Amino acid sequence: MDYAEYLQAYNSGDHRELVRKFCTDDVTFEAGALGSVFRGKDEVLAFLLSLQDGVRDVLRAQVVLQDENHIFAEADMDFHAERDLPEFPFGALKRGEYLTMKVFVVYYLRDGKICRFKTSLWPANFGVTDPPAKGFGPEPPIVEGVRARV
């Protein structure tokens, strides 16, 4: 699997196409921070779409390691609020604000497609890099080029 192509598809926002193209029919998504497991393309798609409810999410890879059957990625995931989100699972956001999560994902591959996602998250805005464009939301506190805990 070409991870750069996967990232481009993810960041396009078309999660239906992402799941169709990159996942096996029996894919499993283990969302460790939420204590949830999603099974099959329909459940995984519903979960990914729920992350987009009122937000635009962008995945920025920091470290990627790959062998024939696995991809490990450390990524910074930006969530940009398109409306007020007082109940957003990673922290309340007002329209125009954003937060970034450090996410670690192990992708298990079968026949070149993802059959299992295994994820872990750090606290919001802890140890993450800044997005390339900072023209939205309040400026985050910066410590040596990396955001500090907010």
C-alpha cells in the first residue's frame, strides 16, 4: 500500500472513497482512546464520518515505518471547527478554533489493503507540530517549536 496515496485520500475528506479503496471488507478499527472497536466497512466509515461532524480533519504524518504487512505512523491530526462543538470528544471547540492530536496508528495489511487499524492518542495539543497554515483560531502556546500542554 502506498501510504502517501492513503494520506492524500484521507485529507481529501472523502472517507467513503478511502474505505472503499484502502480497506478490506472485514476491516477492524480499534479506537483505543475511545475504548471502541468498529468492525466492517460500514462501521468504520460511520466512525470516520462522525469525526467530520462539524470539523475538517487533516492528518499530517511525522514518522512512517512500513514492511510488507504493517505500517506504523506517528501523525499530527488537526481538527478545525466549522461550528461550535461543546461536546467534541477531544475538547470543546468554538467555530474557527482548532486542536491537534498526536496519533499513533498501526495499520495491519492483507493483500495490500488495511484489515486492521490500531490507534493511540496523546492529550490534545501536547507534543504536536503546528499546521502549515496558522490563519485560523487562537495562537497556541509554543515551546521550542512544539506546542505545550494547553
